[in-house]
Amino acid sequence: MNFCLSDLVPPLRWSDAARITTLAGRAGLPDAWWRTLPLHRVLAVLGAEALGDLLTELALDHWPAAAVGDVLPALHVLDPDEADDPQVAIALDRAGSWHGLLALSGRELADQPFIKARPVLTALFTAVFLRMSPEEVEPVSAPVSEPVSEPLSEQAEPVEEPPEQQVADIPELIDAAFGDLDDQTWMVAQNRVFADEPSDPEQLARLLALPPAVIHDLEAALRDRLSRWLALPEAKPYSEHLAQVTDTLGAAVPKERFVTAAEWHGRELQALEVPAWRFVLATLPGYRLFGDWLVAGDIEELRERTRNLIASAERPPTVPQALEMIGSLGVRADVARQWLESVPQLRAQKASEIDPDRQQDRQQDRQHGGLKDVALTRRCFRQPDGRWWLRVDVSGDHLHGGEVPLPSGFAAYVGLAPGEDRTVRSAAGEVGLSWHARPTLGSLQRILSEVSAEEGSHIFLTLSEEGMLRVRHLPAANGGDETSRALRLVGYTAPSGTPEQAARVIATRVGLAGPVGRPELLARLRERGDRDLLTLLG
């Protein structure tokens, strides 16, 4: 990309840069580098951390009244998880939300109790520059064969490629067709057309310092270019593949099946720097991605049709009958059971009628809380990143490799279904998830060892949107008043403040919204079964 620093930091455009001495005299960088040198070349010299430090100094010394999100608008499209830093976590708790944090100025951050503005800003800015840092790509070279001379009369006819070779060449075909995008169109492609979760046009417009209408025009032009390319003769191998994929999907298919429908779906397209499956999704007519499901049309409409179909049967259907019935909705037989189990309310409303063979399993579910809302699940707390995290109190068994039981409410929240086994990635390797007699997570011994966990300490677990197991360790509290200990059990480590402030923090983390009185909070804790918190809060 050809963006320079002043393109991404609007205050640099309206400041008198000649008076900002910290910008000048940077070894390896030319004069006025902040408005003439592409960012990737700046990062190659300074590095993301040093550039983050420099921008922090500028924000605090020269633009203390500017909101953090106005100093570097790219923060608005950053995943908060990428700024995973203890100081940022404290600031998030104080601000209440990611957008609330970005609305604070450097001066306001510095005025907040228990917040260190400089490390917060450095962590935020560095996270953006790390995301934009160029990555070294190893060149891929094809083996060179010596030409073999043959008598003219014996030369073979040219041999056409096998369909498999044509399919294998599709990523190169796409790269060749879209390798000439200008920087602004490339950003729209990355953040809108081929994004897993498209960025808001207004946020992208702020990032690029463009009117929102320009973003809409760029997107429309790119989608039109896609349509015209699909009609070209050279795009025939891709168009044929797209038709084959469409024929195999049915009305609904798990995202994982779509991603693995072809080997190259998981490869990154070099020209667009997105996984190939996202390109396929953008050109797939009529389908939309809803969480873990790819659906033709609207997922809620298909769910409602499924519920109505089961409920309208003359006699309560067995599972095989129900699976056969939903085939009439266009759901393929090989994913029918997964679809049936994914439909909300269907299990609660018709479980005894649909599946008479699983009475024992349902009885166990009732004894262990069942598939209830994660907000009503013991030891589950919503953190400032918006996700629900499960607190696990580390035991000797965990330290020696024992599996970790999971509440069924949390297991359902992370997408695990009864009878399912699957593997998730973590920073310390793969970990198994299963739900048979009860939901469990495999051994965390390696993770616990790496964070120096001890018996009595706490770890908080969740799955990211990409299916990555995230783990945060919190050492056991040594002393402290009961309010501070209660806050620690919900993952809050900043100083406790008043009991009223602590109650508001805990109420938010157990899913209560708005002004909440102490009786309502205690009632929610009793409903969830958080006896340790009830004891501490009295």
C-alpha cells in the first residue's frame, strides 16, 4: 500500500510538522518521511513498536485534546483482542467499551485514576502498526526442466490439462485478475467485499480520510468488476468450480464444510491477502454467512420453517423421521442432524417428541443445568471484549494433565453440541473439546505450565471468532477485602473503588444491563449458582 503516516494520522496533516522536532532526524528516513514515504517502508526501518512509541509521544505532547480514535482512526476497525495488554484491559474496564475508550483524549486518559496513559496508547498504536507491518514472503519457484529434443515426426500431440490441474491453478487465476487494484480499492476489498465481518463504511471512510460516498462507489465498482470477470472465457475454470460448489451446498451447510470444500479454499490469495474461501463466498449467488452456517437466503426464515415443519407433524416424529422431513427444506442429509441441533428453541420445545431415545441424556442435562443461556451459567462472565469467558479455578488435577469439565451453558455458547468431538487451536498447541457424558476440555497442562499457574489461581477461557482457544491467567489473590476478591473472581483486577462501583462491575459481567440494585444482583448470582460470589458479597 502507498499510504504514508499522515494519511493514517489526520492531526499530522493539520499540524505544523516543522515544529515537531521528534519527527526529524530519524536515521534511515528522508526529510518529511511522514508525508512522502509509504508506511510499509517506514515500518521496515523503524518497526511497529518504535512507531507506536513515537505516535504516543506526539499524541500526549502535541495533541492532548484529540480523541485517541481521531489520532489514529484505524483503531476503530481494530479487533480489541489484538491490543491484548493489561493496561489496555484496565482502561477498557474504566471506559466501559471499546468505542468509549477511543473517544477519550490523551489528557482524559492521563486524568483517569489507576490508568497509565502512555503504555495504553503505545499498546493501542503498536497493535495497529503490527497489523500493517509487511510480512516477508518466500518466493515460490517452479522446478526447471531441460527441454528434450525429439524427432519432428515423433513429437506427441499437445496434452490438455486434467481438470484437477485447472482447479489447482484457480488461485493463480484470481491473483492475475485482481493483482492491479489501487490502494483504496484494495482496502475496500479487504474490509468490505471479502471481509468475514465487513467494516462499517463510515469507519472505513474515516480511516482513508474519504467521504463515505466514495467508499460506496469503490465497492460498487469492485463488485461490478467481479461480475464482468466471471463472464470472461479465462474465468471458466473458476465459474465451473463455483457451479459445482453451489450444487453441493443445499439450503444450509456448516461454514467448516464450505471452507474445506476444496483444498485451495484455505490458501491465501496473494493479490488480495484474504483466504480464498472469502473470495468464493463473495461470488456465491444467494448465499450468506451467519456465524457458523452458510445459508441460502435468511437463516431465521429457514429456522422458523424448520420449527413449523416439526411442530405441524400429525404425530411427534422420531429423529430419523425429523431428519428426513427437513430434507424437504433443501437441507442435505449429511448435515441434517447438525442443522436440527442448531435450531434454537426446537430442542426445548419438541425434544421429548423428536428424540425419545435420549431420555437419559436429557435427564443429565437437567441435573447439570441443561443447555441454558450462558448469562445464567455459573462462573461465566462477559468481559469488555464482548465475549463470555469461563473461569476455571486451577486444581492439582489440572496441573497434572486432568481434563477440564465445562458447564453445558458455556459449551453450547462456544458451539459444542452433545455427542460432538472437535479440536481447537491454542497458543500452546491443539486442545480437544468433547461432549459425551458431559462437556469437557482436554488437558491444559502445557498452557498452565507456560503461565506458571499454581493451585488456587484462576484461568479464564473463551473461543475467538476464528475458533482459537484464548486463555488468561490470574494468580490467586493474597489477602485483600471481600469486595476486591469478588471482583477478582469475575476477572476484574483494577482497584475496587466503592462497593457500589464494584456491584456495577459484577452486574455487567453477569449480563445485567442498566441500573441494578444489590437485591437484583444477588438474585442473579443465586440463579446462576455463584455461591463463592454470594459469600463474598453477603
